[in-house]
Amino acid sequence: MSYTKISDKIERVDARTKARGEAMYVCDMTLPNMLYAYMVRSTCPRGKILKIDVPNLPKGYKFITADDIPQKGNNELWMISKDWRAFAKDYVLYVGETIGLLVGPDRTVLKYLRDNIHIEYEPEEPAVTIDDGIASKGGPMFPEKGNNVFCSLHCEKGRPMEEVFREADEIFEETLETGYQEHVHLETNGAIVTMEDGKFVFYASAQCPFYIRKSIAGLLGISTDDIVVRQCTTGGAFGGKEHFPDVLCGPLLVAENVIRKPIKLIFDREEDTQFSVKRHPSKCVYKTALKDGKIIGMDAKVYYNVGAYLSSSFVVLQRGIFHANGVYNIPSTHLVGEGIGTNTFPTCAFRGFGAPQTIFAVETHMDHIAHHLGVDPLEFKKDYIIKQGEETVTNGHIIEEVKLPEMLDVVTKEADYWRKAKEYTPGCGKGIGISMYLHGGAFTGNGEQAIIKAHARLVRTGDRVRIEVGSTEMGQGFQTTLRKIAANTLQLPIENIDYNNPDTSKVVDSGPTAASRSTMIVGKLVERAAEEMKRRWDEGDITTEVEYEHPEGYPWDQSTFRGDAYLGWGWGVACVEVEVDKLTNEVKTVGIWTSHDIGHPIDELIVHGQVNGGIIQSLGYASMEKLENKNGFFRQKRMSDYVIPTSMDFPRQFYHLQENPYPWGPQGAKGMGELVFNGADAAYVDAVERALGTTFNSIPIPPEDIEEALKKNAQ
Amino acid sequence: MLSEVKFTLNGKKIIYQGDPLRRLLDVIREDLGFTGTKEGCSEGECGACSVIKDGRLVTSCIIPIGACNGSDILTIEGIRDTEKGECIVSAFAEGGAVQCGFCIPGMVMAAYYLLENNPNPTEEEIRMGISGNICRCTGYDLIVDSIALAAKKGAELWKK
């Protein structure tokens, strides 16, 4: 296949095998003498385990619990901290917590056994919502601290807030909330464990094979080298397979240590919906100081519902705070974040990683201030757009040129925004909304260098070059993007570049496939390794390996959260037009227009698909994806009651990319996978608010919630 | 209770003996080893397990095998090497319809069924035609475009 520019569309390398049904996902694999596993989980949100009654197990069946962890092992998964237990023992902290793994040859028998294991609890009062957690309902989760606060941070910029608020002639304060969101990767979670040459080998649907090794080795007190993780074709992830595969693989490792036969664990959809990690529900209290109709300061208190274990939540919360002023330069800010523990399934990574919640909040807050002042929201917001060189909320600076004004020009023209914004009077049933957003690419600050230390390796054999990295394809197009970067740099046809799903025993650790870092960081490493190989081409079959180096002059202090949090931001504008049936409150979206600055695209077709998909996920989040937790139990349990967008729910999108090459990315590329999720929700809410002449303070807003808000606002 | 069910899968005669309530999906994937048909939701909502049964697009996760006696069933394995199947697969690859790919075999079946019955669909008809197939990755636009491309490229093929 030939192409001339890096951005030219090519056929994805994995498209045909997937479309032909030939790609092997973990659920498609069967190993000889393979056994199956079912999880036995807590049905009590908080309490002591008094008794576990297990029926007599037929020959060949085992019930694996914490008691099967050997002496030298510890019952903990090492995600970021080591608080998540592989198996609950003595007490449970949430509904769905793993208590044991039933293993055996026949799934019908296993299901029967699972349904006949009886666990007796002494229930305690659970904390479920953020407010419950703040009030330490049922007693503090951390008795030594006397509260449920897992983690906290704050950032300050400009003058002291008391001074700013004293000066204000008006203070605009409101609380904004977002709900849970379930990933609904079409392929549910799953893994297989087996033994090979004395090592524990995993086949997993996973984003981060190296994370799994690190997380679970301590359960048996073995070395990470005793564990091999092979990623299978992964049917979507969106963050849901970043740390969560550890929760499957940990118990499987303990079982394998006892049983020594291949064991397969695949969640069905009901398990995956109720008993997997979710996006953090949030509650943000924004307080803005106004003087002569201008913002002089902003104070925000941000709470995220962490659930019962920390997993990645502190990092999620940090990102939430770093994005809590959106695209705006507010002269003085004070931002506080707290991760609140509750007796609910732990929340973890989900596309956007904490940024969508605060961006929704600040964007909607800005719209509400504009309505309050009687000006067009965009007219109001555009005066605060941050510019190159200006100070960020972490006292760092925007390094790149901010092209939002140009992007707004494209979107407002295509959408005919200014005419419609005037013509559609509040409450007329038609509305147009617009949002701006951003996303910091890769790990925060110098994390890529200090924490990740990513490597990439290229191996040449004749005229073929193999890429050896631990980064994964989960649908985002990484296999193609990475091959393109290598092919382009080496000036070889893309067919001569090989890349296999990673096997931790064969590739170098290039860090997790997360944080929109794979193209931006790992792609750059591959480009550098390819440049070196090209220079040394005459030397024949060589291997080149490079390590990440952080550019000089961009300091970051992870203990105080000060400095340049991100070297490159992605930027976005989304405009949404709706028509609302005022009788039924059914919302019909009639137009979607977006523009994104992602540096330079590596492949326009892949980028186009990412934009479309991210926007629809965000619109689903705003409009229909309602996931409620009542008394510790999720009320929506399957795809027929947790509804995500179909092909009929939203119209074709207008799509535009703003060229703005990023100097430290491969061929000018920046991160983009998460950016495209971060803002369409706010544009949708803005549009519905204008159509109905009302305000909303939380998402999602399905018709029944619109009805409720209208009633409340009418009072 | 065991029973015998005779049906045709991808042109091959199959005699099933066993539980008549076993799902068609399990018979296809596990008993016969055709793993191209995927299980997404287990309740007929997502369309990942779509197959064509007696000329109709169905979700095989909610059909008991006992209801398949005498049926003619087509899975992705049965169409991918046909001219029409190849036309759709190529259009999906060219048009950027494929991301994680898990919904895609079912989506190809839905596209096949649509174009067999409507060789020249409008965008609205395409969206309707795949409305029973959930995709979490693409936002659908490029799938819709790819099906339109298959209609255009296949042209005469679909009128046969």
C-alpha cells in the first residue's frame, strides 16, 4: 500500500480480520483441558462475613478463596496503592466484591454451585452517595482519620480568594453533578490463565499487560518475571480494562497456583454492568466572584465518588482539578479536590480520566453566569479563552499556540451559530449550544520520565522491522498508527513493519495504554528508534532501543502540584443543536459540529472514527446513560436498562481538524483519544437549556429528569 | 430432555442432539466452533450475535436451538468469502467502519441483510438497518458510510 503524506487515510491493518470474524478475542480461545471459573461476590454493601456455606463440591471442582493465598503472598492487588483485596475476607466493603472463585469443568454445574453458596453477613449501614461519604454515614471508612477521604489536593493561582471575594460586587454559586457511566465495551472482561514452562501465563482482554504482572505477583510472593501476560485482541476498553483486569487475573493466579490447569473467566454482560469499575460520579461546588460583569476569581470544591478502594482515583481526581477551569484563564482561582470513599463498586479510569466531570461543571457554570448576565454564552466565554504563555491553574504555562478562536470561527460558521443563537428564543423548543474543552496529553508533569520510564524497541530482520512495545490496540487504531510512524520514518512500505499484540516476556515496557499517551509518547519513541535504525541501516540486522526523555525547562513538582502539568494540550469545540418536544420532553439532536486541535493527525480516517465515537459517548453520558446506585446496588443491570446510543439517536457529525503541529510528538501528533469525550455533553445541556428556557445542574438528563427539573425550576 | 434438531449452517447439514433450550449462539460458537459470531449482551439488545436464519436477521443469543429444526442459518463464516460478503468487508475496511471490531461481524450480517433486501438504501434506511446493532467505538457515521460504499461498489451484485 502506498501513501504520500502521513495523515493520508489508509486501510487499518486489523480491519479485515475483524470484519471477517477471524480476530481471536479471549472469549474465542479454548485451551486443552480448560476449566471455567465463576466469581462468587458479596451481596452486602458493608458488613462482616459470618459464615460461608459451600455445598459439597463434586470431584474436579474447587472453591478458591483468600485462604488459598500462600504464606509468602499478600491478599492485595497493587494498582497504584495496595488497598484492593483480591478476595474479601472477614468483611465486605461493597456489593460485587470478590469473595471466591468457583472453578471446574462444566459451566452448568458451576452456575448451580454458585447459586447454592450461601454467605451470611452481619450488615452495617453503607455510605453510597458522595453526601453519604462526606457525612461518614455508617461510621468513617478511615477510623484513624475519622472520615471517608481517600485523597485530596488543592491548587491556587493569583491573589488570595478572601481578598478577591471581598472585592466582588456579586458572587455566583452553584452545585453541578455528574452520574456514573459504564464503559460498555462490547467485549466484556475476560482472561485465561495457564502454565507454560513453570510460568503463569495469562491471555487477557487488557489495556496494560505490564500492569497486570506488577499488580498480581505479590499474591503468591513471586517475581513479575514468573508471570507472562499476552494481550488478546481487545474488544473496546475506554479505561475499563486499564486496572480492572487485575481484579480478574489476581484470583485466577491464586486458583492456578492450586489447580495447575488452564482456567477461563469471562464475565457475562450482567456481571460486567454491575460488577466492574465505572466513571466517577462527581459533585462540584463552583463559586465565582464577579465585578462589573467580569469574572475576577473562581473557587471550586470538587468531590469524586471513589467507591470502596482507591485504584487510580487519586490520579483521576488530580486530572479533574487540573482541568477544573476548562479552557479559561481566570485571574485568581482556588481549586480543592477530595476523593470520597463509599460502599460502592470502586470507580476507575474512563476515557477523559476525571477531566470530563470538571469540564462539564465549569462549562455549564460559565453558561449559567452568561444567562444570568443576559449575554450569549459564547460571547461571554470567549473573552476568557487562555492564550499561549498564560498561567494555568497549576502555575505552569500554556506552551503551544491556542487555536480556539480559529476553531470557533469554523464551527460557528458551519453551524450557523450566531443566527440560530439569536433566533431560537429561550423556551421556543429549539436550542443551540456550544462548548470548548481541552485535554492534557500523557502523564502529568514529568511522570513520563519519573514514573513510567517508557521504552520502545525495533528489531530488524532483512527488510522487515518489528516493533516491540507493551502498548496495546483496543480499537483506537494503534497498530496502524504505530506501523505508519515506523514505516514513514524508515521509508519502508507499511507491509514490512510487524507489530504483535504484546507478550510481556517478549517486548519492552512502554508504559500503560492510557492517558492519550500512546501515539504522542510511544509513537515518538518508535520514531526515534526508527531514526536511529535508519542512520545505522548499513550495519544490517540491528536492534535499536530508546527511553523517554522529558524536554528540559518545564518543571513539575508532584508534591505540590505546581508547574507545567502538560506539555501539549488537545483542544476542542463542539456545537449541538436540538429540538425538544415540550409535551414529552423527548430531545431530538438535529446537528453536531466539532473542531479539534490534535497537533497533526497520523491517519485521518482513524482520527475521524475516534472523534465520532468520543462525541457520541459524551452525548450518551449527557442524555441517556443513567446508572443509579440504590443502597449499594446498581439499579441498571444490563444493556436493556442501561441504554447507550444506537445509530438512530444522533445525526451525522460535521468534523474538522485544526492543524497545529506539536514539536515533541511524532510527525506533530498530540494525544486525542480522550479529548474528544470531554465537551459535547456540556454543549448538549446548553442546547436543551436554551430550547426549554431552563437550567440543569446535573447529567444525564433523560426526558424524565428534564420533566423533574422543569417542575423544580417552575416552583 | 434431549431432542434432535436438523438444520443447515453455512450450507452444511448439521444434526444436533441435546438440550433443545440450548442457545443457537452456543451451538454456533461452542459446539461447531464458529467464533466469528460474538456474544455482547445475552438478551437480544446489542446485535453482536446477529445471524441470518431463514432469510431473516436474528439475534442468536435469544433463540433456542429447538426452534431451528429445518432452518437454514448463515453466519459471518458463511458469507465472508462470497462476492457479497467480500464487498461488505472491503467497504468496511476502506471506509473506516472497524475499530475494536467486536460488534463488526454482527454489523456485517446486518449490512448484508439490508443490502439483500434494499440494494440502494438511503442514509436513514441504513441507520434503521443497523439500529439493532450497538457499536460503542465509532459513533456509527463511518459504518453508515461504509454500508453506502458497499451498496455503491456492489451495485449489480445486490440486484441479483
